[in-house]
Amino acid sequence: MHTKSLKGLTIPLVSVLAGFIVGAILMLIFGYDPLQNYQNLLVGSFGGVYSIGETLRNMISLILTALGFAVASKAGFFNIGGPGQYLIGWFGAIVFTLKFSYLPAIILIIGALLCGALAGGLWSMVAGILRAYFGTSEVITTIMLNYIVLYIVNFAVKSWLAGKGSDSSPNIAAKANLNTPFLQRITDNSTFNWGFFIALAVVGLVWFYFNKTKSGFEIQAVGLNESASQYAGVNVKKTIITAMLISGLLAGLGGAIDGLGNFQNISVSNNLPNVGYNGMAVALLAAENPIGIVFAALLFSALQIGGLSISVYSNTPSEIVDIVIASIIFFVGIKYAFELIAKKGWFKRKNREEKGGAEK
Amino acid sequence: MEDYVVEMRHITKQFGSYKANNDISLQLKKGEILALLGENGAGKSTLMGMLSGLLEPTDGEILINGKSVKMDNPRNAKKLGIGMVHQHFMLIPAFSVLENIILGDEPTKATRIDYRKAANDIEKLAEKYHLDIDVNAKVRDITVGMQQRVEIMKALYRKANIFIFDEPTAALTPQEIEQLIKILRALAAEGNSVIFITHKLKEIKEVADRCVVIRMGKVVETVQVAETKEETLAEMMVGRKINFAVEKEETDKSKTVLAVSNLSVEAHALLKVKDLNLIVHSGEIVGVAGVDGNGQSELIEAITGLRKIKKGSVELKGKALQNLNARKISEAGIGCIPEDRQNVGLILPFTIAENLVLKSYHKKPASQHGLLNYKKINEMGRQLIKSFDIRSQSEKELAGDLSGGNQQKVIVAREISASPDLLIAANPTRGVDIGAIEYIHEKIIEQRNAGRGVLLISFELDEILKLSDRIVVMHEGQIVGEIDPRHTSSEELGLMMAGKAPIEQEG
Amino acid sequence: MKKRVLAVLAATMMAGAILVGCGNSSSSSKGTKHSAALVTDGGGIDDKSFNQSAWEGLESWGKSHNLQKGINGYNYAQSTDDSDFLPNINKLVKAKYATIFGIGYKLDNAITKASKANPDVNFAIIDSVVSNRKNVASVTFKTEQSSFLAGVAAAKTTKTNKVGFIGGIQSDVITTFQKGFEQGVKAVNPNIKVDVKYAGSFTKADVGQSLATAMYNNNEDVVYQAAGGTGAGVFTAAKNVAKNGKKVWVIGVDQDQKADGKYKGGNVTLASAIKKVGTAVKDLSNDAMKNKFPGGKTVTYDLKSNGVGLVNDNMSASAWKAVQSYQEKIENGTIEVSAK
């Protein structure tokens, strides 16, 4: 795990480069100027404090949903429930802030974040329980749970939170806004908020969890070899549920931070938030390494925020950025195919070496 | 000079700076069975890999029927008449035997596969070589022995006349081994040549004409089997004197360690263990003999808490264990060396140290307040690596990078270091080399001598006969008899296991 | 004139460069009353609905004043997620668009925030009311009035005395359509049953199709859809039923959907309750140009101002006559249509 980190870097970098090249080729074919567009992209994401603020803010939820995905993945599960867990986290945080607005700021914020995270965690745990006790595929249950939460939140916002004539909840009290006047001032009114530092702290926590704690050890053991874990006395069912709980907690926290730091309210929504899906891509690009996730999130965030500039400053449709992002994900996907092939070859050689080698 | 079918001259194979084969020369005569003997990692598979076109030699020359050939891919080797029967069969479970045999070499009539012609050809070959196979059965439904015969048939069907067998007896029952040996003799009698890779001395004595002994990539000696004693072969292979005799001290067998009563266990809705009764005393090794699939795995799983008990009880020193979970049972004093070391015994992508605390990571000193103490874990790892002679670079090496024998030593170290009252050992030496076998046997006897109970399940009859104080025979989920190893031969035991002979009650 | 424009351009370019700092290289920014841009609410500018008609309005405004798409002209920024709203608005602010439209109620929070930070920029929000902001104009449509007429058309056309309503997401904006429709139906014949269903989405044509098929099978022969992309499925369902010889109708929404109802052998579009978002965008852009931007006010488009209406696609003469007479009554206040 430690030795392959360098090799592990080349493939994401190549994927990213290949994604940009595909984007450039497409732009040339359709008669747009790739250099100009990529320059706009760069300036749009890093040119000035405002852009940097937006890019960093956009990283928050990407980091947290990616971490959530990675945790489940370490336990051997493909948690597609990120969007739903994020949404319910957002909802939970807004509800808490609205209902307990009389609390002092710091308690209100902590309570809201915990409430959102917990909502995401419990929601995801449902899939974990179904998986642990009935063997139901978490892929299917998390997809279904996504839709259930979308409609529940829409219904709840509409019937409990939104005032007459509105499809959005009222705004939360200013004291709970993570995008404080100070941060607005120094970032030229961007939506950059304190949640960024929370996300970075959570990255550290997740790293610590996997490398230093008993529970993290169990999750990895179960993910790598369920029967060996069972034989060793690990409570596999409990571990599965714990992993899904933590996974959802993280995605839910992402939603909660966005709720308090970016949106300040919640609206009836047509679609599941894309960030949940983008988080999965970020986690895959980073090979589920917590530190790698920070950098992958930075890249995705820059592409998304910078991408908004493309159609503003040129006639290039903004979809071109979606193509670049999609290409990167595609190449990361191919990466797994490459790795599989490489691994098989490697294993063959390794086996022979081992059999052919003298006893160590 | 004699005409050789295969001649390998001064073959060297280098992986990086490491020489897996160092200047090896070997000759195979027509109609001969040549044994290739060596410990795991001695270089046997590398050598045969080059002969079958999977690997290319760094240096040296291969001659087939006197002609120098370039063997750069397996297809070339096949064309030259070389057929390889691998240790792990390369068959498609969902296909029929016939389809597997002709796959890649189908006889066609117009554009359709001519199944009838294929079946005819195969039947003729089967008769000639005493290959008992059912061409219409699906591979997933047939026994391991028949799968192996299908592999042999695949080579025959492709008109091979040089056969390489890579540890062919590892997964077979005694009866199946018997049958295989007949087939090998028939192959040689028809003028084919056979190379037989193994580390089992008895089989070499039984079937091979000559034996090439390899150690650390070099040929130690080539001997006529008939003129060489088993002990001599073993010493050549390992490079030192081997202690074959086991020293069993007198022990106090008065206390009951494990008592299994009326145990019934289900697997996949089938009753795999039926009203089974079994007792293991202190200072005693009880061997469970039996053909694979007669409920041994389920019995172990039930005792260790991995499988639900349908009926009956399991007691360790009078304490009821049924309905406890795996961790509670292990903490109550049962250690277990599982059958499947790679899929159950170890987590291969974890380090050696992590694997060594796999059953104790949750308590002091490995962890405290939910946090793992890696300093302690690695320290304990280093200690066990040293005291159990696990050959590795460091405690942080991944378990998956160790050889089979050393992987098994990791498990043995973990289980024995917990000082269990009962040690369950399921096929503890399957697929490991002689040095490790000797070591593991020593450790098991040590447990016995220290007054602990040992339940040994093994398909290696010699192992059971050698280690056990008492042997029970398991057949279709029941103990069908108990015998004294001092008065039973492996042949007799083999027949009993198959349920074909009356059990002599002796103890 | 040209010289003056150039001078202003040069001056603002310098100012812009200072303001933006290491800002966008291609941004030859200049604040001019001649520029306007919109931010979509999640759908693209080609969504065959709301965002598209807004963009078409802006395009036609731009073209009528000889403007180019892009900086100093007219432009759009597409949102793919709710979190894109504010960054998109801010991008447009930094690119010095004089008037910025938020298309859809979901943008009201983002518009409010941006308007506070940029008091010199004109903002407009469609389908929502942002109060107490002097630089924000709110645009609402009295869709209950057009929906009332749709109800009249349905009631005058149905042979089974059963009609249906399919909404996208149950939200205030869409409930208005439902309520207006129900009132219109009841005004003609209180015995006609109105079956109300919501698809839960504006983008699921398959759901629209299955809901509509169920309605037609239940002998509801006129269905009014206010469901965006989901409505496409309603048309599919109607055409399938009509091909089998059953006479059924759809009443379209937002734009004239006559073309969507065409099939070999006829057309299922009875009428379309249109909502002229494009007109609103165009009007407000013109107002801004003339320094008459209705900041702080709510602009209501209704039947009288021709901001909403019912287009006759395949109505019978008598039905159309009834619609016209109700329209008159609404316009002169004889009938008051409630939005709730």
C-alpha cells in the first residue's frame, strides 16, 4: 500500500491529461479554441480570490461525499447512496437550524451539522442493515433510498417548511451561516465558508480512523476478506452496518455544510444533487485514498467552477466541460481495466517468481 | 549416446538479479517416468514453465527429439507434443467434459462442431489409458479426480506424448492417487514420457524410474529411484537430516477437553453432520480421517462458531460453547488452523504483524480504548516471526507475499501463541514443503505434550497415522469407527474412509 | 455615437481590469445598459420549456438591438446543480452584465444574495417575489388565469365528463395551474370530475406517459399537463391512444405545443396555456436599457397584459367561443380566479 503510492499517482494523472486532450480535440472539431477555453477555465477557477473561494467551497461537499463513498468501499460496498445521504443531511441541518434558531450560534451550528450528518448516517445504515441481515445488494437499495429521500424531502419542504406561495424553506438565521461576513470580505463575496476547514479536519479523521482504530481495522478486514474476518471473530454484520453508517455520516455532513454554508435554505428539488455522484468519481480518481481525495476534489471543483466561465466568456457551450469531466472519469474507469490486466500479468510473474524462488 | 525425448541443457532463468534456475540440465527418455523433486520454491515450476512455453530461459537450450527448439509460447509447446496438467485445473465448470476437452481444438464438419467424432476419439483414448471419464457430465458436477483425468485427456486429445504433471496428487484421495498412478504407468507403457513434479517421496518410490532433485535453483543429484531410499531423497531435497520420527511423550489423558454430543449441522439445507459424538482428551491428538466432503468442514465450523448448530452440544472443559460467537469461542480456548489458509486463515493484503493479531487486535496490548497500538502490534509480530521461524523481510511484509509454508507458519504462530486448550488443525500441511511440514508437526506434538487437546483433520493419511493417538473415521457426517494408528496401515484406513470395509473396533 | 461607445469601452476596460485584478483575459468587460444575461435553474436553454422560452426572449431582444452573444451583449449561464446558481450569477456580475435574470423560483435566494453584494446591477427573478431589494424586479405570471381558460376548453370538449390534470412537482408554482384549471372546469359544468396527479418530476417522460395512459384508460378524454419534460410523455400517451381510434386531447403548457401533438392522422393538442417568459425577459431588458428597470417592484403578467393566455390549437368553434367569453370576464374583473 505504501510502496505503490508513486505508481498510484501516474494513472490518475494520465487519466486527467487524457480527459483534457479529448476535450481539446472535440473543441477543435466543433471549431472552438481549446487554449482560450482552458485559459478561461483556469482563470475561472483560480484567477483571483473570488474564484479560489468558490473552488475551495465547491470542494467541501466533493471531499465529504467522496470520503463517504471510500469508507463504504473499504468495507467492500458500492454505496451509490451519496446523493440521497447528502440531501437528507442538508435537510436535517436546515430543519435543526430553523427549529432551534434561539440557540447560541456555536451550539446551533454544531447541532445542525450533527443532525445533518446523523440523518445521512441513519439513512445509509438502512442499506447496511438490509445488506447485513438479508444480503440485499447495497447497489440497489441505495439507489432506491436516493429516490425515496428525494420525494420525502420534497414533500417535507413543501408541507412543513415552505411558507405560502413558496417552494423553499425560509432562510436560516444569519448567525448559523458558515459563510461569515469576514470570509465574504476576504474572498470578494464568494461562498467560501468555514466548512472547508471542517472537511479538511474530517479527511484527517478518516485517515486516522483507518490507520489507527480498531473499528477501521475491522472495516478493512471485512472489505478485504469477509470469511477470514468472520473466522477471526469480527462481527461482520456489525462492521458492515458501521461502515455504511460512517459512509452516510460523511455524505450527510457534506449536505449539512452546504446547507449552512452555501444555500442557507432548502427548496423543492427536481433531481438528486449531482454532488453525490461527483463524489464517487472523485473517490475513484483518488483510488479512495483520503489525502488523494483532497487533490481529486480540487481538480473536479476547479473544472466545475472554471467550467461555468466557459460559456460566459466564449461561445463554447458549457457542456464541453462536462465532456472533459466525463472523459476523465472514463479514463479512470479504464484505469481499472488496465490495472486488472497489469495485476494479472504481475501476479503471474509473481507466482512464478515465488515458486521459482528459493524460500525466503 | 541415448536418444532423449526432452533434453534441457544448462538452463538458467533469471528474474531481475535473482536466479530461479541456475544451470540446470535434465534429460527425459522415451517411455520413462521422471520425478522432479524439490521443496516449494526450489525452482521446479519455473523449469517446467520454460518447457511448456510459459517462460523463456535466460540462458541455455531446450531440445525436443534431438532438435533445438525455441519455446516462446504455450502453443509451440503443444505443437511439439508437450501436454501440461496443472495443479489448478483450467476447466470451465459450466461446460461439459466433452466441450472442455475439445475447446480450442474442435473438429469441424462444414462449419459445425462434429461432437460425435470428438466423442468417438475420446472414448478410444479413454479405453487405451484406463481414463474413467463421463464425457457428458458438466465439469462442475464431477470429482476432483475426474477433473484431473479430463485435463490428462485434454493433453492426449491434442496428441501429446510428453506429459508434465505439476503436483498431481495434492488434492486427491488415496483411491484417486492409486488410479492416477495406474494412468501414469499406462502412459509410459504406450511409449509416452512423463515428468512428475512432487515433493511426496512415497509416490516417487512407487511410480518413477529416475528422480532429479532440485534445491535452490540447482540440480543436486539425479538418481535411480529403485536404488535410493526415501530418507536419502528427503535429505537431498532439504539439504540436511530430517527428523522423521515424532517424539510423543507419555501424557495424562484423563481430562476431557472437548466433548461433542449428538451434534447435527446443516449446510445448504443438507444435513452434513448427523448426531455426531466426539471426545478429545488432554494430551491427546485425535485424528479425523475421511474423504473430503463428508462433513469435516461443517464439524469444524460448528465447533468454532462459524456455523449454526442445529442440534446437540459442544463443550470445552465442561463449558457449553454452542450458540456462542466465533470470538467468544476462540477466547474460551479454542485455536484453529483453518483448511483454507489464503481465504480464511489470513487476510493476504494485510501485513504479517496485522495477521498475527487478527484474533487479538481488539484487546490489550494490541489495542486500547478503540485505538490500535501499532508499535506493540509490530513488536509482537517481530517476536512471533522470530520464535516461529517465519521467513520474511519484516513484520510489515504483506502476508500475500509469503510462500505457502510461511503463510501457514503465521497462522500456526497466531493460534498456538494464544495457548488454546484445544487446537483444531485442518489439513495443516497441505501444499507446504517438507521443512515446513516437519516444523508444523513438531509444533502440534508440542501442544499435545503440553497437555492440550488437538483435533487433527487431514486428507493426508500418513500425517494422520503419524501424529494421532487415536483416529476416528468420518463418513457421511458420522463417526463410523475408531482405530488405533499403531495397528493400521494407510491402505486399510483408505478403504474404511471410503466406507468400503468394516471398521475394526479397537479402542 | 460610435466614438463615444469606444471611449466608454476603453475606460471601463481599464476599470474592469483593475476591479477584476488578475481577472479573465477574454473579459473586455464594460458595464453597459445594453447587456443582459440569464441563469438557468437546472434545465438547459434547450429544455423545450421555461428556460428555452426565456433564452429565446433574450435572444430576440439582443438581435433586435444588434447585440452579439457574449460579453457586452446577451448571454446565458447554465446550472447543473443548485450550488451553481450563485457562482453563475457572480460570474455574470463580474463579466459586467447590466441585467441578470434568475429563471425560476429556485434562484431567489441566490438572486437576493447577489443583489445585496452588487447594488448597481439589475436583477430579475422569474416566478418568485424578492421583496425589499431595490435592484431586484420580481416577475410573476397569473397562470391560474390561463389555466382557468384551459379548464373551460377541457370542460367544453369532454364527452365523458371526466378530465385529468398532470403536474410536475407539487409546488406552489404548479398548484396554481391545478387550481385555475379546476375552477375553469367547474365554471362550465360542476359535475365534471377532475382527476389530479403529480409525477414528482419535471424530467420523467416515462412517468408522464404511464400517468396519462391510466387517465385515458379511465375515460378521461382531456388531460392538461403542467409538467415540463414529463409532459412529453403525456403527448406520447395521447398519440398512442388516438392512433387506436379513441378521441382524446392534451392541453399543452408554457409554449404553443401544437407541434408536439401531431401524429399521422391528426393532432391531439387541443390548446396550449402559454406563459410568455420570453416576453417578460424581453420587456425587462428593454426597460433596463431605457433606465426604467422596475427594481423593487413585482411585475405581474396576466391575461390582460397578454403575458399568459390560451392558444387555440384544435378546439371546436363553440369551445373557443366559450373560452373567449370567459377571458373577457376575467379581464374585466367579473370573474376572479384564485391561485390557491
